[in-house]
Amino acid sequence: MHRNVANIVVHTDFNCLTVLQYAVEVLQVKHVIVVGHYGCGGIAAAYEDADNGLADNWLRNIKDVYHRNRARIDVLDDEEGRLNLLCELNVMTQVAHVCHTTIAQNAWARGQKLAVHGWVYSLRDGLLKDLDCTVDRVDQIPDAYRVIPAPNA
């Protein structure tokens, strides 16, 4: 398990990548799950656009998710709904980031079974929401992020 503020996966975070590599290559896990939670302070801090000091450098990743999806988020009437949607979109983005790693792609190239899932946990009722963004093969990610070409591509 690897935890950080707002479950961000960044291609230069060697702590996160080391955990992922160990899990996939040594432990041979078949499922990697990115789990966010509604009411996440990191999501709220990025959305509120306040000065959070050094943390703002980390939160920039969430701000990028927000700006790419601004029209979809801003149309919602209530702030809780906007924050919940941003939380979900962030998880889906981080699932993609896991899949963009050489770690996941090399596993698929070896024929290793690996699925990357995105879920959100509700602190309010304890329920998990599956975001239906599971990726389990390289041809599900855009060509620009493929390290190894998909078979028959």
C-alpha cells in the first residue's frame, strides 16, 4: 500500500513507483486499486485555490484535473457535488497514470495478469464506488503513453 495526499501518481515520484514495482514484479499482484475518498482535504485545497505553501506544488496535479474538466465540474449546483466529481475525476486520472508507467506496461508485455481499478470511498456511509475505469491491457491507453506497442497495433 502506498498513501499520499489525494492519491496522486506522478511519473517522477520514485517512492510511489518503487511500491508499485515491488507489488507488480515481486509480489505479482493482479490488481492495483487507486482509492480516493469523498471529503478529501487535498481535493478541497486544490479546488479552493488558497495558498497552501509547499503543498501547492503537489496539489498542482489536481488543479490540472480540474482545469481539464472545468466545464463539467462548474455546471454542478452545489460545492459538495463539484468536489465529489473532482475526486472521482482525479482517481480516474491516477488510474491512467499507473497505466502509463513502464511497470504496468512491462507486466502486460510479459503476459502478466494486471488490472488497475479506480474506486472512491465514502466516509459518510462506508460504501465503495467503482468508477468503471479498469484498465487491464496496453491497448486501452492512448498511443502517446505506450512504451511498448500494443499487439497488432
